[in-house]
Amino acid sequence: SMGGTSMAAPVAAGGVALVRQYFEEAWYPGGVKGSGQGHEASGALLRAMIMNGGRRLTGSLDVSGDGGNQWVELDRFLPNNQQGYGAMDLETVLYFNPQSGRSPPALFVRDDMGPFRTECLNTG
């Protein structure tokens, strides 16, 4: 079956594409498609959105190395060596109006490219 680390890169690439589409289709800042000014987001902005959308995984890990069933709970703090930044959860970083699920109550973006250019960041 397709899963685990073999699918991590395709899933992350798909998530980045959705975040990029969010800005290009002018969902920002109003949370409604076409309500804002569409722009091409910088790589730094896309990375920041994905990294801030990490959700901690729960469960345990067999640390015996030989299947000896020595289980420890996954580390609670992200990032870590067990799960990196966790599972990608875009719903927690993209604002939609009306709000749904875990969508944030607002979204403020600073970017060095396009109409949201902020010179002090120098990330472009």
C-alpha cells in the first residue's frame, strides 16, 4: 500500500500547491475566493505556512530496534527526530469565511514579494 515516508514528499508537494493556489486565487485576506488581490507567494511564505500547519502525532514508537516491543510515547514537542513537524494540517493555517473546523479566526501575511511586500523581512 502507499503510505508512510514513501508518500511524505508527494503529500507535502500537494499541500504547498494548495497554499500557493490559495494566494493566487485571491482567497487572502477575506477568506472567500476572489475577494482579495491574487499574487504569487514567495517560497519563504509557502514554507512558513506549511511549517506552521504541523499537527503533533499521537501514539508510541518501538525503540528496541529489533521488534522487541519497547514502546515509548512520541515526543510532545515539535519539531523532533521522531515526527519532524508532524502531520500537515492546512485547515489550521488557511483562513476561510465562513470559518470551518479548525480554521483560524484571522490570517495576517507578510511577504517580500507582490502586494504584501515587507522590506524588513528580506526573505525574497
